[in-house]
Amino acid sequence: MAMQPGNTGAQLMTYGITAYFRPWYFDGRVVYWGEPEHTRSDAVNSANRIRQSMIKRSGQGGFVNSW
């Protein structure tokens, strides 16, 4: 899946025998990563919080990077 501006997701990661999901948000230019979560649903929720935080920080009410 190609990332598009505004996409969020959760990347499966393993540390030894333990699996985690790392949340991410792509603004069209930069991928912002969050802290690993134990469940995919928690990571997706965290990714959405990252997205909202970046939207507020940009002051645009939309994507951080407008093409």
C-alpha cells in the first residue's frame, strides 16, 4: 500500500518473542512514529492522536503538507 498524505497506521514489530504495534502518521512529507502499543487497535488510536496533534500544530485544520 502506498502512503498518501493523511494516512495513519500501525506497523507490526517484534522484540525477541514479544510483538508490538508501532503507530504512525504520514503528512505527505514526514512519517511521525509513536510509542509501541500491545494491541493493533491501541496503536491505531494512538496514530489518530498523532494525526490530530500534527493538524493542531500546523494550524491548517488539514494536512500538514498541502500539495
